[in-house]
Amino acid sequence: MLIDLHCDTISVLLRKEKDGDLKKNDLCVDIEKLRQGGSLAQFFALYIDQEAVENPFEHAMIMLDKFHHEININSNEIAIARNYHEMMDNQAMGKISAFLTIEEGGVIKGRMANLRNFHRLGVRLMTLTWNYPNEIGYPNFEWKYQKHGLTAFGKEVVAEMNRLGMIIDVSHLSDQGFYDVASRSQQPFIASHSNSRVMTNHPRNLTDDMIRILAEMGGVLGLNFAATFLGDSPTSKIEDMIRHVKHIYKVGGIEALAIGTDFDGTAPNFDIRHVGEMDYLKDALKKNGFTMSELDKIWYKNSGRVIKEVCHQINNIDSN
């Protein structure tokens, strides 16, 4: 089984009007490929480039409609999940679970009511920033924001996401923003699609200190398949993935490792071409000494633990 913490498939289907739909397409993620890869759950991002759209909130709502449309027309094979219990219910019915996320906290436009309404509509994870500063904080797209932390509103967002049972995602967040989340969150948080900065010196990757803190708080780091986060090769090489996995394991332990491919959010130059080919990585990790018990933790158990711990089972959160 596999839980992948991040893909941008819905945004690409909407933006480029790709041939096919979520059932079958020429992207890295579709239902047929998810079946092939043994997926238990796929996290689908409402990804917004604030500089490319006139109104980020409205565009996110259009993308949200696209997401629900795709789930509805394929409801015999995939269903939305908002917590661990629903994910297990979906599995029992032979369905893949789809978790809905936001990649760019700017879509809530500095309004807590918008955050709560996205929660009511099924969103269970938010990546606090993308590549631009927003009302919540600053990105690590450029090193210049490294020491800029959460805003006053951003600190309130952390508390409210804890209350709502939403997973806080620090991928894309500045270094100081990471530490601000760590000092304030009462729940495990994650870096859904980031790697090790020691292995590849990219601002989107986490330092060893960050990895240790994330692990100590019960969070996970989703291995990102993007070539620039893995090494010097223009291709996302399995050997580079293994380097990162081994290092994260050494620093944070097996409990901190997860998968966050970033499929359909980066150039498709992978040794592993799509989610249906995840066994290539699993086989390579086996050859490098990882046990099946350890691989199960990386593939789905660690992420499942975070979902179970953070996401409330009963969706009756009020607006106070």
C-alpha cells in the first residue's frame, strides 16, 4: 500500500485541459496508475500560483469543483477521505482515498473564515506558502527569506489548523517559519514534499536540525522526486532518492520517512515515470538493506499515523 502526500494532478487537468480525466490520462497520476502502484491514498493539491491568477481564492474554488467532479464521476473507484476512519472505510469498499489539500496559504486571503470554509469543503492539509510571501509567512523559494518567520496572522493559522484537525505542511516555508511552526503547533506537522539539505543544498530541503525536530514532534518528511531537490542530474535518479532516504533515516529515524512525490508538479524526467512504478524504488531500497517492515512505514504507516493523530474523525467543528 502507498500514501503519497503530494501531487499537482488536479491543477494540471484543469489548467491544460489534458486529454482524459482522473480515470486515465497521460500524466503521472491517474486512477489506473494508482491501482497499479497499490495506492491506499493520494493527496491532491489545490495548487495556486498567485502571480498567474487574478483571484487566488476564486481560482482555488474552481479547482475544488474540478476535484469533486472527478471524484464524483469515478466514485466507484475513488472517494474523498477526511480522516483515518474514512480512509479505512474506503479501503474496505475497494476504493482509493483522495485527500484534499491546499498548496499556497494565500488562497485564504488572510481570513480565518476562508480557512474554516475550506475545511468544511474537505480540505485536510495546507501548505502554508508556495513561492511568494503571503499573509501567513515567507517561502524558501529564495534564500533571502530564510530568516523571515510567520506573521501574526500565520501564528493564528497554526493554532486554528490544530483546532480544526488540519495537517500543517511546512514544505515551501522559510527556515524561520519552520521553527515558528515547531514552537507553536500542538500537533505533528509535516513537510509533504521536501528532502535533505545536507544531501542536496536546495532551500526547499530541510536541514538536519529541522529533520530531528520534525521527527521529535511525530511528523514526517515526504520524499520529493523532483530532480533539483535530489542531486545534480537532470533526471530524478533512484540512486539519489536512496541517498536522501538513508540520510533522513540516519538523522530522524524510520518514523520520519514518507513519500511525497510531487508528481505532475515538476518536469517528468524520472527514473520512476509515474505512481504505478513505485515498486522500482521499493526494490532498490530492499537491495540497500531496508526491511519490509521499514518499507511499510515509509510507504503508508507513518503518514497514516499522522492522519490518525491530527485529522478529527467527527466533522462537527464550529466557527468560534
